[in-house]
Amino acid sequence: MKKSVEEDVFIPLYPKSTVEDKSSLRSKFQERRFWSAVKLLSNVVRWDGIVQEDKVRDLGLSKLLNRYLLLNILNTPLGPDNIEKCNKVVACLPERWFQDLKGGSTLPELLNFSKHLLQ
């Protein structure tokens, strides 16, 4: 899993003006790479409970979400596409990780993602 996250994930960052045209090749490529990384996130967090939780959280949240996915989400104009991306990421996260949190708090690895959601 670590090798996949570190070597196989590539989401290019293009200027917003380039990806606003959903029919452009750059936009389509970036979207395919984003959704591929979301699928990898989903697969990584499925190992929660089998592999040590701190390892799964490090790979899934610190490396995959914060390094790759969040940059793409922040570069996506606010609107339905951004909401869909955020919803899919949230759907990947195991509820068990949030059971012991106090109201209004989040996992440290999700702080930047949470700030984006609040906006």
C-alpha cells in the first residue's frame, strides 16, 4: 500500500483557468487521476482493523488525502463538483475514527480538510 501511495499516485495541478473547461484534455486527465486516488483512499482505509490504525491513517490521510486529494479539491471551483469530491472523500472515512472525538473536534490529519468543508 505504501508503495502505491508514494509511487503510483499522480494528480497534476493545472491553473484553474485550464481546468474550468471540463471538456479540455487536461481537465479530463486531472479528474481521472483524482478519482483513481479516491478509489485508492477507499481501498487503503478498508484495511483499518487489520493493519495498525496509525499506519492506515498515515497512508490514507497524511499522505494520500493531504498530499494529493486536498490540493485538487482546493483547486476545484466551489460548487457541485467540489461538493461531490468532498462527499466521496468523507464517505471513505471509517466512522470508528470519530467515535471518541468531542463535539466540534476532528482528527489532526483532517484539520485542513475540515477547514475547507466549513468554508
